[in-house]
Amino acid sequence: MAETVYLTQEGLEKIKSELQDLRTRGRAEIARAIQEAREKGDLSENAEYHAAKEAQSLLEYRIAQLEQTLMHARVIDASRMDGSRVMLLSSVKVRNLKTNQVSVFMLVSESEADVKQGKISIASPIGKGLIGKTVGEIAEIAAPAGIIRLEVLEIGITSTSI
């Protein structure tokens, strides 16, 4: 049995959009590439044909992954969450006690993680270290460079600005 995938509404819509795009535009592009390669003659030695078939396999695999995610997806209602502890969908302002640098992270599911947007997975070392912490607590996180100590300064839920 597959695990439940917890998503924000935004994350769910992003997955649905990608799936729709792959089913329509993606499949059409692959079919066109296969047809063009077929027209070039002998398929047994046609590298373009084999590349297009490989791309088709990868596309269908990605479609199956997204369908599986949607089947097990559960949207989290941020309005019903407790903002006193760090949890999935929390926005967390932390201070690195060694460098005094302040950062803000949003803890999301693995499928929604995007470091450039400050969204980190709850399965990441930092995510795991922060889960369950309250304001004022210090998370000690093992990293290749040593232990990182982060003090939780503020906690909000998703769109709540910190």
C-alpha cells in the first residue's frame, strides 16, 4: 500500500496541471517524433526511432508517477492547523546560532520541495530537525560540515507571513 502524500492546494493544482500537459502536449510531441523517425526507413538501425521510443517510455513512467501521487494525495487545510509547533506546512523563521544568519523555510512534502522558493521537505535533515519544535527551541541538525544549531524564532502556517 502506498503512503499518503500530503499536499497544499497549490501543490495539488501543480501536479494536475503537469499531468494534463504530459497527457496532451507531451504525448502528441512523442507521437510526432516517433512518426518522423519511422518515415526515415529501417527501424532496426534507426537511432532517432529508438530515442523517441525511450522518451515515450520515460513520459509514460512520469504520467504513472503523477497519477499514483494523485491517487494517494491528501490536501492539508492550513486553517485547521496548530501554529504553536513546527509541522508540515509551517513557515519557520530560524537563526543559525553559529553564523547568526536568519532564514525562513516552509516545510512541505517531498513532491513540493523547492529550495529556491524556500520550500524544504519535511524528510530533509533540516525538516526532520525542525518538526515538533516550538518558538525558542533549538534544533540540532547533523550536516556534513558538523552540527547546525537553529533557534526557532517564529512559526506561521503556509501563507502566514513571518
